[in-house]
Amino acid sequence: MSIDGIGRPPIPPGGAGSVGGPSAAPGAGEGFQVGASEASAGSEKASSLSRLQSGELSLDQYLDLRVDEAVAPLANRLGAADLEMVRSSLRTQIETDPVLVELVRRAAGSSPTEADR
């Protein structure tokens, strides 16, 4: 076992872990870019949150919208009964899981359990 590099061979310049060496990952110098689909999905989420904050949507409507967005990729893969089971299970988790309740409270200003009161 070596400590502080004592007892192991030196790392060659441009070798593994080199930032600008010949083995640098392709596209390492390029900037990060978001595709159109990711950008539109992000703006839809932001707009639904802003609609909630402006009072245009209730908390229940907002959560239903987010659950529908979450299960949308499964629509073509599951039957109607299975899709409804996933949807209701996810909605139950949002209302009962303490971590998710806290995330909803931070985003919306109130928790799903407070909306029922």
C-alpha cells in the first residue's frame, strides 16, 4: 500500500485522468447544451408551478398534473388498470412519504395533507 505516491510508479503526462491530454473525453471542450425537448419539458414544469403559485391551479390539480407527467412514458407500455394503479400509488406516496411531502411543501408553500383541511 502506498501513501502519498510513495511506492507506486509515476502517472505519465496525458494519461488517465488528464484534463487536456490525448485521452480526454470527446467533446470535453464543448459547452453544455440542452436539447429542445428537455427545454420545453422544463418550461412546462416551471409554468405549471407558476400557475400553482399564482392561484390558477389548486395544489391537488398541480399534483395530478405532475403525476400524469410522471406516468406518461408508461401509457403505451401498461394497460389502463395497471396505469391507474401506478398513478394512484404515486399520488398516495406524494401524500404520505415525509420526504415527498416536504418537497411539495417547499415548492408549493403547502403540503398535500394541509390542502385536505
